[in-house]
Amino acid sequence: MPEFDQSKDQLFTQQRVAGDFVFDENVAAVFDDMINRSVPGYRTIISMIGVMASRYCQEGSVIYDLGCSLGAASFAMAEQVDCNSCSIHAVDNSAAMIARLDKRLRESDGYQIKTQCEDLANIEISNASVVVLNFTLQFVPQASRDALIQMIYTGLNPGGVLIISEKIVFPDPELNELFIDLYYNFKEQMGYSKLEISQKRTALENVLVPETLAQHRQRLTDAGFRALDVWFQCFNFASMVAFK
């Protein structure tokens, strides 16, 4: 994936009035740094999404990166997929994210990635061989998640895959508290202060709603996926792959 300048995430360094987290220009400007310092194993997840896409892409099909942000997964897939007849569609409902992704594509040679600024509820998936939801579903209203997964399943070709990464919660309260504590330790090691961690947690509280792995498995099974499992997990972050 091409290297881009990364501005340091300092959005929550100062005491601020509580408000919901929004993927606006302020967040888009520091998102690369934010996500790499906030999600353990993020670079590995992105790299392996490219590897899996190269295995399961189909000639003449479409690869979707839903909730693409700045296009990390799209770039990884574009580099790995050896399929000239495939097209990659990167979709996000944040105009700031798509504007920055478009700028990156203009500055990078050879990446055939189509972008679209749209809410996922308004798009149609068709002729898909690979669909990626990389830390996206957790921001979708819970009442809309079943319909989104069903729409993705319907639009996937036989043999297609859905790769879904999420922050998760654990049904056991003791384990859940342990992994949350370990995660905050990780963030401190990545340079975030306790104030930053606390303020971002508050901002995300009503925006990012995580679920258990069992809930994800049930939703994917109900949609019709024939096989699925976790291929990566670190603390309370996991990535699954599901096959049609």
C-alpha cells in the first residue's frame, strides 16, 4: 500500500465538551494515525484482507469495501488481486473521508478504485466476489444490521466471501473487563494519555455499539452463509470470514 503523510491524532488531548464521535474533516485528517494506534493488529488485518481477496476474487466480479474510510483495505486488495477484469468499489458515508481518498487516488498511479459517498442502506450489492466490512458494522444502527448483512449475502456470487472486522464484547463480565483493561494498556503504550482514552470512549459511547462473537455468528448464519469463523483476534478486536 502506498505510504501517505500521517498527521498525529491529537483530537482528544485537551479537555472538551462531551459530544458524539463524528467522521468529519478533523477525524479524516488524522484517521491513519488514529486507527493504527487504536486497533491492535490493524496493519496485519489490512494486509491479510489483501491476501484473502486475491484468493477469492472472481473474473469479471466486483469487490466492495464498505465503510472504506481512507481506503486502506481497498489499496491492499488492489495490490494483491491479480484480476484485471475485477473492479473495486470503495463506499463511505463520510464526505471528508471520500474527498481525502479521491485525493490519494489522484496522487497514486495505477490504482483502479471507484469511490462512492453514500449511506450503506442506499447501495446495492451485485456480482460481488469479495465484500469487506472493516470496523464498519459496529457504527451501523443495530436495527439495520441484519438487513445489511442479508443484502450483502444476496449480492455475493456463489463462492464469494465476506470479511468482517469488529470491536467485540464478551458475555463473561470478568473476561470483558480484562480485555477492556488490556486494550487501554495497549492504547497507553501507543502514546495516548488517560484523558485522551477517557474522552474518546465517551464520544464513542452512543456511536460505536459492539456485539458478541455469538451475535455476529448468528446473524451471518441466519443470512445464509454456509461457513464462517474468526481468523484474527487481539483482545476485544476480531475479524471473521464468511463464505457463501
